[in-house]
Amino acid sequence: MGNRLFPRLIVSDESALAVRVLFALFISVASPQWVEAQDTTHHPRSDTSTIISDPPETSSPVVLHAITDPNSGKSAFQFQGRETPPVIHVLPGTVLHLSYINSMSAHSGERCIDGPCMNMSNLHFHGLHVSPDSPQDDVISMMANPGTTLHYAVTVPLDQPPGLYWYHTHPHGESYQQSLDGMSGAIVVDGIQRYAPEVRHLRQRILILRDRVAGEHDPNAPAIRKAVGASSAGCGAASGVPQRVFTVNGSLRPRIPIASGGRQFWRIVNASPDLYADLEVDGERLEIIARDGMPLTFHDPHRQTELVDHVLVPPAGRVEAIVAGPVGGAKVSLRSRCFDTGPDGDPNPAMVIADLVSLPSRPTVSSERVGRLAPVYKPIPHATLSDVESRAPDYTVKFTEDKHGFYINGKKYGPEDPPMTTATVGSFFHWRVVNDTREVHPFHIHQVHFLVYAQNGKPEAQPEWLDTVNVPGGNSIDLVMDFTDPIIRGVSLFHCHLLSHEDKGMMAKILFK
């Protein structure tokens, strides 16, 4: 996001920031019209009077450009002439046609893991149960250098769970920097109303969490941290001053209009390369409908929703929940709680992400289509799960690191490496993920979801189906891997979704056959 917090305005101390906020509040109160946020993908504002903006929505076919922003020199997605990535809607049983045009500069001024960035790029369709072979979710052989185009044709299966997914770039060695620059967007598989009828008439909001860098050499960094209430002391066992804070839909701490006592359906994706979001709303409970794109009811028709005080959304995770608006003029905020990443991790402080304000929510016609499909439920027999969970692990993934890099099972990833493991399609497998480090690592595998059922050998009170799960330092988790779908045949990947770790080697191939 660069160091340009306020376009054409330099805020060098906290007093100047306060003046700007008070002035903006005066303008918003004095003016009866709506104040809409502008495109701020690369220049998020700390103006707390900003009304949150909605990303554009589209469906197949899609043309998406990768560009180098002429002002910041950073990489960006461009859609229909604007640097605001669209929400892409797809229906189960259809094909997403997407042309990805790499129009980035041939010579980058940014630094990636191994030196200057080369501006090569591609797309990963995170969480979709689609083929890893070209021209679908292939991030190994499909790669666009500047001046070239990739043509994707992604077949979304009829039984794809409807919910929130996302797309982001996945070039090994450059994933972290491109993600930090904001090269990501949401995918909605339409039809969640079939599983959660209560959301049918609710205002839906797509909330995309990305990073605003508040680096040690940025004169605006103290003001940025203060704007979101992030302590410079950090929290947990990690040392150092926080270097990142969250933006939402490109703005720093925007306002979210919601009628007093009203309800909205929020669909949140954590698109940060390394920040954890432990989400809560002041004085309210979140009514969770889906996690990582999968409705709670998909595998358990009796589990419609879950009420929680807060929910941890690791980098790449998603949550979809009903939220109630403040009553009686109460001051209510969407916050991320302090999250302890471990002594070798990065500071992840508590902060305010957005403020809820009792204003009429502007009517918006969603592009979501319900279709005539009946809901598909896939309950897995208890005996099947018990058999998989009780046996020894079919495969163990071990995360380690040292001053030279990050490893899975003692090996750094190389693009030419053969698959580290092979899985026969058509069965459920027991995998154990061991984190033998002093910091957290979120585990992700492409193409499938898995059931998280135990930590350190102790059964989870509520097993969850996810595609990205946090593994605390010095801990292990046990998973039921769903490798039953014949569409996933081919070479795919699993890795840590702290993308600097992935770029530094914490990734491996798997052959589905």
C-alpha cells in the first residue's frame, strides 16, 4: 500500500490527524448527502467519516489486468480502468472464463524474497474444489511474465458449497509482495440463501481486509497506528513495533452504515499476507453462517448457525456472519483482538477495523443469483469419520525454520521439485500437521477442505471444516482430508499461508491420482 496515507496531505503529528478527523466529521454532519469512499486501494485514508465502499461486482467472462501503479510503483489489479478488484460471482455447475493480462512493468522497483521483483504473476482460486491442471487452478505451470496473458476456464462443480472464496496471485517468490500490494479479490459462489434462508432479505456486505504498512521509516506510522487504536507496544510474546494495520475495502477505519437494531450479512475475507484477524463486534455476538466458504449446514444439516463472541480468521481465512446494528446511539466497532503469534512471530495488536454507525443502509442490489438448484448436503457417516480419526496418520506435515529459510519435512520448495507426497483420489485421509517452531503457521492445501478435529491429540469441542487453519507454535493438529472428489486429479500444493514463509520455502507439491 506504500507510504501515502493521505494523498496531497502530509500528517506528521497526531494533532494534524485530529484536525483532519474533526473537520471531516463536521462536513459529514453538515451535509445531508451520502459521502461515498473513493477508490483507495493504494491510498487508504484514516478519515473516520469515510463511508465504506462496496467493491464492483461481475461475472464470467472477466478481464483482469495486472499493472504497475504509475504513482506508487506498486503492483495492482485493474478492472474496467480502476484499481479496485471486483467481486466475481459464479454459479455451481458453470465455467468461469477469466483473461488475466500482465501489463506490469518489465522492471520493478520493488524487492521480493530473492532480490528485485520480476513481476511475473498468475492466479489462485482459493478454496474452490476445481482441477489443479491448466487452464484451471494451476499455479505451477501457468505463469504470465509482463506483456503476456493467461486464459483461465475454471469449471465450478455442481456440488461446490456456496459461499465466500477469493482469488490472489501465487507466483513463488513474489506472492508476499503482490499480496501486500493488494492483488486479491473476492469470489462468491452464489446460492448461500438455499442453506441460510434468513440472509435472503438482509443487506450483504463484502469486507476485504488488506494491509496498510506502517513501517519504522514512515513518518505517518504513529498516526496510522493511533487512527485504529493499535498500540505501538504490540502484544503477546512477539517483540517489536507493529508494522501493519488492517484496511477494509481500501479504507482505514471506515464507517459502516447499519440501521439501529437492524441486521446485515457480512462476508469477510482476510486477504493479508501475514496479519491475523480475531474479529469481534462491541457488545454483540456474531451469528456465523459459513467458514472458509462452506456453510455450517453443508456437512451437518442440523447445524444451521453458531453464535460466538469472537472468531479467529487467519490469513486467507473467511467468515460469513449476521451482525446486528447498534441500538440507542451506542458506539460500536468491528475490532480485531490482540493475537499472540509466538516469540518468533510478528506483532499482531488489537485494533479497530471499522465503526458501525446508525444510519440508513443504502439499498444495494446484489449480483448474487440463487438459481433453481436444490441445496446439496454431504453428511459424512460417523463410522467413516471415526475410522479415519482413530488410525495413525496417513501423512505428517512438519513445519520447521531456521536463519536460512522455512521448511516442510526438512525441505525447501523448488518449482522443479517432484511431488513430496501422493494421495489416491476417492478416500478420506488422516493428516497431522506439526509446528516445530516458536511462531504460528496457517496451513492451507489447494483444491479441498478438511475437518479439523483435534489439537495435540485432544479432540476439538466443535470440529470445523476449513481450507486454512492456524497451527500454534509447538503444537500439532489432526485433520480429516477430503480427497474424494475425482475432479482434483493432478499436481497441487500445500503450504504455510504466511506468504513470506511460503516464498522462503514452506510449501510442497502433492500428486492426486
